[in-house]
Amino acid sequence: MQSINTVFKQNLVKVELGNPREGFAKELHKKNGPIWYRGYFKDDGATDIEIDLLLQHFEIKNIVVGHTSQKRIESRYQGKVIAIDSSIKNGEYGEILFIENGLFSRGTLSGKRLALN
């Protein structure tokens, strides 16, 4: 996991790179790569089997996704995918995700901590 984060950070802003992205960095940033993929939010998107294969491949339990606005933080695929973009960029509402001891909850602007559904 650390190597994925390192490669991602080192190749985040394309215009700041001295050379084109290569190898794993190029795969991360493809339109349907893990950074920009939006299929978690479409009816004809990822299947449960595909999500399970992805989790197994990266040896992880959850995928946390932003950049696709939702009304609140929510889980999908039986809690395996967590959508955290709660439209705070619109200035109308926002939430934060708490992860404690492997459990997820969401914090509201009013200070409440609610279970993640």
C-alpha cells in the first residue's frame, strides 16, 4: 500500500512532471484506472465480483473514493466501497469519515457522529 501512495504522490500533477508518466504511475492515472474510475456509482458499473477481485489483488478490505459527489458519505458494495465526497465543495453541506479500529462512521457539520450505512 505504501508503494501505491508514493507512486501516486510523485506523479499527481501531470504538468509538474519532467517526463511523461510511466509504468504503474501511468496505470493509476488512466481514465478507467483506480484514480478516475467512476463505475462505483453507475448502474452498469463494477460488479460485486470485480470489487472482490480488486480488493484481493491489492490485499485491502475497502476502497475509499472521492471526486464523485454524494448527498452524504455512504457505503456501497456491502460496505467495501466508501464514497466520501459529500458535496462540501458546493458550500452547502459536508461530512468527514472516521476510521477507528477498523470501524467507519461519518461526522456531520453539527458535530454528530453517525453510523455509516
